[in-house]
Amino acid sequence: MAKNFAPRLAKKERKTLDLSEKLDRDLFKVSDERLLKGATLDEIHLEDITVKGQVRTKFNDESIKELAQNIQENGLIQPLVIHRNKEDSKYTLICGERRYRAMSSIELKKAPCFVLDNKTVEELMAIQFSENSSRENLHYIDQANGIYNYHQATNASERKIVAVLGISKSEVHRGLMIAKLPDEVKEAAKKFDMEKYVLVEFDAIEDEDNEEFKKEALKQICQGELVKCSQFKKLAKKWNYAPSGKKKSDSDGEELDTDALLKLMENKSKGLKIDNKTKQLLKSLMEKSQDLAVSE
């Protein structure tokens, strides 16, 4: 049976469809609705809200002032998220400490809030982590501490944390690792805006074989002299230490570069020549893999 097709249109007559107009806007709120299920919206006195430990611990005073001015001019767009305490009907802040600080600085009395009731500690921590992680400028140290605190409070496995908090397995694993680093290291990471790579490699240093190198790395980290991947690699080279966590041996020689790899492949393939296009693809793949290794 022959199929009927719509007549072909000239390029000028074709219309561009904006798919965003076809989508239900509520789809973008599914995550928030799941986390805030059962919440009521109400205006609450700020003096009735208690601020306890939050995921975010790094605040910029200037950004708080800018936010306060914006709230004064336009009002609070995103309500706070609070939990009602059963014992005294007071409230605990779950999400929105920056907004809370900004409103307090301009002496506002009330704020619109999503009020939660009868939530478990685990549920509140998941809400807090999810809300803060979705916002920009959350430092990876704060994220790591949030993951670790949830793990400590719930004794959940890494797989369970991945499912509940909605983050990757590698983020959970590295978050737990970073959170266990000494406080002085984590404080330096935030103070000097340190690349995560430095902390990952610092943790991988084995104390027994590289005790002096680790002491020097710790010293430079705390002084803000070791903040970038390139600086760590330079220090590692000076101490004859491989960033993979294994000490270099004198017989290791230089690292295998792309050209050396291509020659090795040609030799192993019994004289089979590799064309230029394949060589370029191999080089590109190696460069990308190296970039990924550094970013990890």
C-alpha cells in the first residue's frame, strides 16, 4: 500500500517550531514539588525562625548587600523553606540563609515561606542539599560536607545517597573523601579558591612512602601557594612523585607521548602503516583523555 506524504515545502516557507512553547511549564517544577510535598505557603516573622547548620557556609558580604537591595526594590521572589517544630511551634530554616541574612540586614519583619511539617531528619537534609546544590556558587567543600553530613545522619550507602540526593556516584565518592580531609585543608581550599584536583591528589599521597612530600604539600596548601593543578604537578615533579599516587622509578623514563604510541602501534601491527587521518583521530582522543584526567 502506497504511503501519502505531505508536499515538500520550499526552505523559505518552512516554519521553526519553538518546542518550549509546547512544554508544560510545570514539568520544570517536578523536583521542587517532590521535595516540598505537603508544604504550605505563609508569611512568617523572621524572629520566629531559627538558623542552624546549613550546607552553604561561604557567604560574600557584598552579594548579601546586593541581594538586600534587590529584595527592598522588588520583594522576595523565592520564599524561604522552613520546618515547623512540634514542641514549641517555632520554625527552623532549611533553605535560604542568604535571603534570610539579606532581609535581616534591612530589618524586614516577615517573609513568605514554604512551611514543612512532620519531615524526618533525612528528608530535611535531602531538601536542604538539593536546594543549595541547584544554586550557583555553592563551593565544592560545602557540597562535600553536605554529602558527608547526610551519610553520617542516615548511615546510607553511596548508592543510596546517589539516589536520594540526585548526584553522580563519583561526586558522592569524592565528596565523602574531601569532607574527611583536615579542617585546615578545607578552610584553605575555600579561602584561596583551590581547584578540587589539588585536594584529590593530596588525599591520594601515601603517608608511609611520601611523608615529607605530603608535609610540604600540606604546608603550601595552607599558605595558599598550592591552588592549581599545574602547581601541584610542578611540586610533584620536584619531589619525584607521580600524581597517580606512585613514586616514579629511575627506569620509568619520560612519559609516552602520542608520536611514540603511534610508532609502537605500527611496530606491533607488523609493518601495517597508519594513515594520517587515523593518526589525527588518535592524537585528538589522547588529548581529550588527558584533559578529562586533569579535570577529574
